[in-house]
Amino acid sequence: MNADFIMGDPRVFVGVTLILGGLASLASGRAVARTWRPLWLLPLYGLPLAFALRFLHWSLFGEPLGAPVAALIAYGWTLCAQGLSWRITHGALVKRQYPWLTEARP
């Protein structure tokens, strides 16, 4: 099996998937949390985002569209970034909305 079919160019992968996809995933996780939506929606929002990242790899850089390892890594990365963003944003919202939950008790 060709190494390009598995992953593609590592510089493109870092730039498109890790940086661009990570920033988009952070924004989508924050948007889900700010609207008080549940955590289980993140995989539903992460799947089209991972497909969009693979499409960018294919259309801009000529990498294979159906590279399975790269697609799974992109999906896993979007889920991790979304989950981190959701947790931070949701925690801040809960702390602001319900301040007595985090107060020190005498």
C-alpha cells in the first residue's frame, strides 16, 4: 500500500487538519456549548467537518479523498478539539449561570 494513500504530505496534514481543522473544531464545540446543547451532538457536527477537511486535502493538494487513516485521524482530532472547547465553554457558562455551585462553603 502506498504511503501517500494512507496519510499524504505531512506538512499539508499539519496545516489543514491540525491547524485549520482544529480551529474550526474549537469554534463548533464552543457554539454547541454556548447554546446549551448536549455533548452527544459533537460527533454529529464533527463528521461533516472531517469530510470537509478531507475534501480540502483532495481539492487543494491532490491527495486521495478516501485515505482511511487520514480520515479517521481527522475525525478523531475534530472530536478531541470539539470536546475540549465544549468542556471549557460549558464550564464557564455553568459557573456564570450558577455561581453558588462553585462557592466555598463555610
